[in-house]
Amino acid sequence: MILVIQAHPYPDRSRANRALGRAIHDLDGLEIRSLYDLYPDFSIDVGAEQRALERATTVVWQHPIYWYTAPALLKLWFEKVLTPGWAYGPGGTALVGKRCLWVATAGGDESSYREGGMHGQPFEAFVPVIRQTAAFCGMRWLEPLVVDGAHRIDEAELSGLGERYRERLRELVAEEGRGEGGGDA
Amino acid sequence: MILVIQAHPYPDRSRANRALGRAIHDLDGLEIRSLYDLYPDFSIDVGAEQRALERATTVVWQHPIYWYTAPALLKLWFEKVLTPGWAYGPGGTALVGKRCLWVATAGGDESSYREGGMHGQPFEAFVPVIRQTAAFCGMRWLEPLVVDGAHRIDEAELSGLGERYRERLRELVAEEGRGEGGGDA
């Protein structure tokens, strides 16, 4: 099973994230959990989240980039759900070998992510925080799907983007069917 | 005025953060705001935070490193308080020229922050998220005070660390007194 953790505080304001969500919502083999819908008060049900993770062979983190990383509720999810003795440290092997796909939408376009640009550095400079969070739990990092220029993207691009995302998840589901997912499934 | 934004969800469990807090709490010229004390329910008073920032010439972000960056409540503070038209974008000049000092405590020691180490990369790989948040608002980034090995640090080191922090803030207060603070003070 592929677990899609979606974290968008204002989905109505985000065309890109909405298009991504629409493109995959009816795919078989997924469990989709929308954190801001489930926990508007930031009270995360740690047990429910850990059980969902245990069912998964692949974990998707799908969110807009806010201040160069994950939105606050997904950050809280990392802190509350990825506990020592479960996700890392002695006995903490729940996520070892599971695959992690990062799907991030960024408002700025490529030219803003460089030295002298609005965001001062290439987008890659902001990746280690998320990538190492996955790695610390022993997850296998897949090639991320990063969408830049999400503010300006037009309808045709949006639909192409949704299709790419859907195709990517479909492949991952198919690999799981062939037993290539890894993890403990 | 120097505004110290402290963000530690479990101050009782953190010897390093507690020592840092103790070392500066009685210094003149500071305003200290402890986010987890002020907002245990994550309901940030945006107006109060923005007014505190407007009074400051230097802003300190003091927190432990959780999952390679700021704890969730400080992340939420970035998202809620640093609003467009106030902190960035057209008309968003409230923080321009103010100094920003990052004071971070990390559990791992230096040897864990490298390729092949427990954290996979040097600590510097995780700095851009925070540094660029300050830069995007036009703040001037000061040399950060980063404490690694915070789990293992002994009492003598702790007290030396507190003294360094206190000295650093005392210098910044003195510079403000001489009109070197910058910002709009």
C-alpha cells in the first residue's frame, strides 16, 4: 500500500496542490491522509498515523514549500509520529526499507532559486532537511517530484503535472504488486 | 531592544536549552518570548508577535534542532507572523535591516554530522532553511551560535556555553546603545 500524507493548510488557494490531489484521489492501492483535514487543531493521533505507516510499503509526503520546508503540521507530524524506539534508535525499525517519495510544490520558479535570486540558493540547498528525516528512519529516498513556479503554472501544465504524479504512483503500486516495494510488506 | 524568541516544547528535558535560558534571563535590554509557554495550543497571537518584532533591532531564534530544523511551533510562527505585505513582498519591510541571531542546540555531536555519520551530512547542510527565512525578510544574518553534542555536554561546558551566549547578547545590546543595531530603531 502507498500512504500519501498530504499537508496543505490552504488547499483552496493552491492550484498546484489541488491538481495533484485530484489526479490521484481515485487510484487503487493508495491510502490518502490529509493532515490539515484530520487535525485542524494540531492534535495528531499518533497511533493512527503509526498504524497507517506500518501498512505502507511506500510513503509519500505531499505539501507546498513554506519557508523553505514542510508546513508546520507536517513538521509536528515528524516530531510526534516518528518516535524513538519506533522510527529510529534502539528497536526503532518500523520504517526501515520503506520507500519515501517527496512531492513538493514551490511558488518561486527556477530563476528565483539561485544565488542572487529571490531565494538566494538553488532549491537543492533546502532538500537535506526532508531527505535526512527520511534517511534517519532508514527509508529509501526516491527521486522527488518537485514543482517550481507553482504560482504561475497554466492549466495545460497543471494537468500534465497531475498526469506525471498519477503515473509515478501507478508505477509504484505496480512495483508493489510485483513485490519490489521493499519494506516489511 | 533584543527580542529572544525561545521555542522548546520540552524545556525540562533539555539541559542545554535550560542553561542557555538561565544564562540570559536577567540581562537588560532583552524581551524574551517563550512560544511553547505562550501558545501551548498553537494559537499564535500574530499582532502581539509583530509588535514585539517591530520594537526589536535584533531578533534571536533560540531552539533545539528537531528533525534538522526548527520545532513545529516556531515553524508555525514563521508561517503566521511573517506575513506578505509586512515581512516580505510589496510593502513588506517590517524586518528589513534588523539583525538575526540563530541559537540552536543539536543532540548529535560533530562526528555524527558528516557523510557516513548518523546525520548523513555536515550541520551546514541544514542551515539554509533558517538562514534564507531571515534573508527573505531582509534581515542581517549574524554568525549563529550552534551547540552540538547537547545530549552529552557536561556541567562545566554548559556553564561556559551559557556565558558565551550571555556575552554575545551583552555585546549586541551594547552595539544597540551605540546605534549600531541597524533596523529602524
